[in-house]
Amino acid sequence: MNPSKRVLMFCLAALAAGAACAQDKFPSRPITIVVPYPAGGTSDAQVRMIQVQLGKELGQPIIVENKPGASGVIAAQYVAKSAADGYTLLYPNNGVVIAPLLNAKADSDPIKDFKPVTTVTSVPMVLVTNKSVPAANLAEFIAHAKKQSDPLMYASAGTASYGHLASARLSSMAGLKVTHIPYKGEAATTMAARSGEVQMLLTTPSAAMLGQVAQGNLTLLGVGSATPSPVVPGAVPISQTVPGFVSEVWFGLLAPAGTPDSVVNRLNAAVRKVLADGELRTRLLPTGAVPLTSTPAEFGAIMARETAQWREVIDKYSIKAD
């Protein structure tokens, strides 16, 4: 081999070793987690709860950056186009797979644009009815609804919201005749169910809504988690009456597509360790969230499954974003 070729091979080997070394030393500078919603919201609050501990575990500061707008699409596009090195991450919820299905112009494909790191938390949906509805459990409610000549009305926090899609799916699986009534925000839906404007509400378990249940103004029929949830002790999983129905708002970490496996695995391990802390788990519970970690592959499977699931619901009911 001539000297020039030896030099070239040596340089290439050195570059490869340097790249591997850089990955092994990840992270070597601050990591930015982009939240696709405004400061003070659920996503933002969760990230800030784990921010310090995750930074300590990784040995670098965690910077939280809020990029709200377009149902999370702005933040998703920003992170998808960032360097695939693990230093810019997205903290989305289910909306990351729903938004592109509702908006053909979203120019976002979460399956292709991102590499899953891990799910982080899950907030189960809960099903409540107005106290005037003669049903003490979900089976009785379904039987009552099927006897009515007119469709029952259900509320959501807005057209094409997660509550709208989840309620439509539950109604379809249970064979219910229903009419969707959209409101502006979850607080309004709770009051609509409380006053009897609507008979059914599938929503996240806010303190206000659970307070109405405690006062006897709303009847709690079930929880959307696959198993009983500590968020709503004593609530029976909806799937016990409607097999296969699970409805949870998950939150997780995504990295740009092409991020090295070694970097993804390092992030995954750090999040798992942080969420194993009992004190943090206790702090998360009042927000309605429970820790939910996964492998990158498991998170990818969740996203693929929900993409197909919500596409079916959106197509069946011709749901369009406002």
C-alpha cells in the first residue's frame, strides 16, 4: 500500500473513532426539550418536574423551550429538522400522531420524522355522566342509552380534540347513538355535564371534575386505563365492559430520525431511572399522571397503533379540525 493510501485510511479510522467516542460521551453539552404547548400547561409542568433530576442523571443541564401553535405541528417540524444528535428533543402527547391526520398540510409524519426514545407519563381518561342518568355503572349506562329514541349528547373540549375522538371511538365500540357537542375547553365540558346539558363526558380527571363526582353531581362510570389507576382509586376500567377500549393521554420523548441508537438508549435509561424515584411519582399523581416508561420499540409500536386507530375514527365520522 502506498504511503498516501495509508494516511487516508488512518484519517478515516481516526474520524470514525472520534465519532464513536463523541457518541459514547453523550451528552457533552445542554439538552433542549421542546414542548409543543404554552408554558404552564400539562406538558410543560411535567417536563419541569423531571428537568432537574434528568439533568443530574445525564450530567448536563436540561433546557425547556416552549413552541406552541398549530396543534403541536410547529414544534414537531422544528425538532424533526434539528440535528439528529440527541440534543434537541420533542415532548409531545398523542396529538403528534393525530394532528397530521386532521391536517393534510401539516407536512409531518411522526413515524418517519422521529425516533422514539420513551413514553414518560400517562393520564387516563375517565367517563362520567350527569346524576340524572339512571345508571350506576357502564353496563347500565349502555343499556339505558340503547333504549332511548333520541341520541344521547356528549361533550368534548372542542371539535377534533382528543376527547372528541376518544368519545366517538367509545360510542362506536359500545354501539351507542350519540350527538357530539363541542365546548371551549375542559372546564366548560365539566359544567355542561354537571348542569345536564350533556349526558356523557369522557375527559381527563381534573380536580374540578373529580370534585363534582365527590359531591354526587356526576357519576363516575369508568377509567380509560387498561388496569385500575391510582389517579382515580376504585374506578373500574372501561375495557371490562367494552373489551379492547383503552383511552389514555400519553406523553413521551422523541428525537429526530437518524439519532444514533447509543444516544437514544442513554436517554431512555436516564428517564427510566428518574421516574423510578418514589417522590417524583408522588408529585406527578396530583396532575393526573402516572409514570409510564417504555423501550424505544414499544413507544414506536404505540405510535403506529394509534395512527391507524385514529385514522379509522376520523374517516368514519368525517372529523375535521376547526
